[in-house]
Amino acid sequence: MTDVSRKGSLSFLNPFKTRSGSRSSSRASSVVDFKIGDDARKSSISTATIKETNSSGRTSRAGSAKNSLEYTRSSRQGSTLATTGEDGWDRDAQTGERKDHTDLLHSLVDESTAESLADKAQAMFIGIPAKPAADLFSRFPEGVWRRIVEFLGPADKASLAFSCKPFRTLLGTRSWTDLNSPQNRDAKFDFLGRLDEQLPNHLLCFQCGIYHVRTQKGQEVLRPTNVSNPIFNCPNVFNLENKVARHRITVGRALPFPFVQLILRGQKYSPEHGIPIDSMSRRYKDRDGEWTHQTRYVVVNGHLLMRVISSAFATPALPPAGLRRLLYSPSDNFNPYFSVCAHWRDGNLMPAVKCALSHIPKPPEGSGIAGTSAKVQYHFHRPHPIITLCSECRPMRRCPECPTEYLIEMRVQEDRSDPDPRKLFKHAVVVTRWSDLGDGSSPKSLEWAACNGEAEYDSFTALGKRAISGTFESQFTVDQIPGQKMVSMNPNKIKLGEKGHDWY
Ligand SMILES: [Zn+2]
Ligand SMILES: [Zn+2]
Ligand SMILES: [Zn+2]
């Protein structure tokens, strides 16, 4: 820790530094907004740093840097509003380009984006050597500093006190002990989060508010939920009232929050800080159901996106009991076998899946001459194996309350387990889910909490025309982006939960 404080100087108070890592999507999120406000509070100090490190001849330039910096902030907030409305992405549509392949494309379309200005301002800092904070401190009388620090929040105060001795003397160690009070819990995690880059061998535990040593550094493996898998020694590991945050993926599989931290740290700082993202992909079959699943993750703009493809072979004309047996897991509180967000019971996701299953053509039945002739007819004029879904079940669905999208398909897949070679190819229902699991800053981060049903979130305002599915798929292939139209999974936002919407 002392090592950190010595070399730390004011680096983690630099607003550009914190911005550059997150660059996070213009999607509105309270986390991002909070950081913006946070940066603004720090600006007095960072501007002082600019003036300090520039020679007198360049002071005016530093002043203009400040102006552009302020402009950046206001326009950044502005752009947050614009994308949440219609404007930002309308311009995209005018170019005829609806996909979101690269940042480059965005910078071409939207030349006045806040990011480009922030990058320019950041470039101005390159080559300016860091100065000891003590020199900076001595430039102003202590009374001026006292006035400045009055404007800082608890996390900023603690960071400044952590930067060097003069500031610690000014602020006192109380700025740290204050963080232990329950009302400063969020500020404590904010402060601890800023030390993340300096602690590759540790991981911040959100149950304890402590950086624990990673006991399997680099070897952390995601395991099914019934396997004990401690990645650090945490006294709260068996504390039922303060459980580690996790997101349910499928039956018996979940994503614990520490793995989200590890992936995002590994991408943001260095591979040493986390685990490779490809080590998270899985392909497995449920033990008690007919479903197979494939999970894959990708990081875009500092956010972890997840895709789960679940499929199961389905027979035509299933009666209601057969549908239930196919879709819901009795051992997992009658949750669907495929991956869902916390809001799956509300709206029309389950009716749409059932609708898709109803489109499997039924072979002829009956006996006697009529039955036989129908069977002969069927044999020579088999219905086309590719099923076209109806307008009810075909569109992609977006959960209005969290950043999750679903696509339901009927595919013809090979069933190697069937001994009858004539039945090798069968119809399978495929449900694909894409979710944005947030920036990994905390289990309270907006997207993560929304997917778990723990935060208010309006996905259509936040995401606009930019589909998570499109963003995800464009990371792998430019050509095969799902082109379905997007509808709301729960258009009237009626929440009936367990009771309603004939989900079962
Ligand atoms: Zn802990
Ligand atoms: Zn249908
Ligand atoms: Zn949802």
C-alpha cells in the first residue's frame, strides 16, 4: 500500500485517465453520469495541474484546454441525452448504415462526439512530465487548498489524501476512516475502485469492502453453481444475508460478479489483472432437460456483453403438458431451461416461444384408406423443412426493463443421439439471448442490477436503435447480423409476475 501511495501522485485524480478506460458507450447510465459529476468536481485540481506543468508561455493554451474540457463535459452529457432520445441515431440512419461495427464508423458519422474531443484533450497531456504533488501543493496557500477540498466528495477527499503527504496532512486520516461509516458505503467502493489498476494480485470484494488476495490468480475458472469455487479467502463466503452477487444463466449455471470484474479488468488494464475472456465460453447440455447451451462473452466499450444460445429438439403438436415439460425446469423453480432475464414472466416471451413451437408441421394421422393416402401424400410431398415463423413469434424481442434481447428460431439440427437414421435431422427450437451486463464497477452498476431485476431501467430509452444483439454479432462477423425487427417483450409494461400473462 505504501508503495502505491508513493508512486501514485495525482494520477488517479486525472479526469482523462478515468475517462479513457471507461469510454463507456453513450448509453445513459447512472454510473456513467455519476462519474461525469465526479470528474467535474475534480476539475479544479486537474486544471491547476495543467497550469502548473506548463510554462508561462503555454498557460493560455492550458486555459483553452480547460474550456474545451468543459465543453467536452457538457456535450458529453448532452450526447447522453441525445442518444437516449431519437436524435443521435437518426443521423446514423441517414447514411443508410444501421449497424454498429466500429468506433471508427461512429466517429465518422458523428464528428462532434464528446469522445473525439476528450481524446484530443488527452493527447495534450502526452509528453508533459508529472511533477511531485508537494510542488503543486506549495504553489497555493493552505487556506486556498482548504477552500478547494470543501467541494470534494468523500471518495475524492480520500483519494487526494492518498496521493501525497502534504494533502494527507491537510485532509487528515479522517478522510479515510469516514469511508467506513454506513452512509459512505458507495463512496468507499468508489474510492477502492480507483485503486483497481494498482492491485492486479487482488480483487475487490463487494461483500467485505476489502481487496482480497486472488488465491488462483489467472487460473480462475467459471464452474457450475453447485461446485464450491472460492477465488479468494472471504470471511463472508457463507454469509447468507450478504451473498456474492450472481446472475442466473441457465439451470445450475450462474455468473458470479467477481468473474465480471476479472474479465473487464483483464481487458481494461492488463491480462495479469484478470482472466482471458475466451476462457468463459461454455458449451453444455442440461442434466435434467433436453436443452444444450452455448455461452459467449465480449467486451464492447467497457461493457460485458453476453450471448446464450439454447436449443432443444421439439416434436410437432405438443400438448400443454408436453410444452411445459419441454420449457420449464421443475428443479429450478419452473424457470425456463433457456436463458432469461429477471423479467421473463411479464410480457409475451413465453407465449411467443409456444407460438414458434406450434409451427412445426404435423405428420398425418389416422387409419384406413384416408390415413394411408395422407401418409403417402406426406411421403412424396414433405413440407419444406425450413419453418417460417409468423409475425407474432418472428421479431426480436427486447425486455423493456433491462438490456436484454431475445430471438426465437426454429432450425433443423442433427440429432446424433437418435438411432433411427431417417430421423437424424429434426426441428429444434433455438432461443438466443443477448444481455449487457454492465461495466463491472459494482453489483449496483445499472445494467447488471437491471438484468437481475434490482434496478429501474428503460431499455428503449437507453439503447434506442442500437441493438445489443447487433453490437455483439458485429464483433465477430459483419455480414450475419440478425436483421429482425425489434419489438418490446412487454409493450404495455404490465407487471403481473408469478400470476399473469399465462407464462406457464
Ligand atoms: Zn470478502
Ligand atoms: Zn408464430
Ligand atoms: Zn429483463
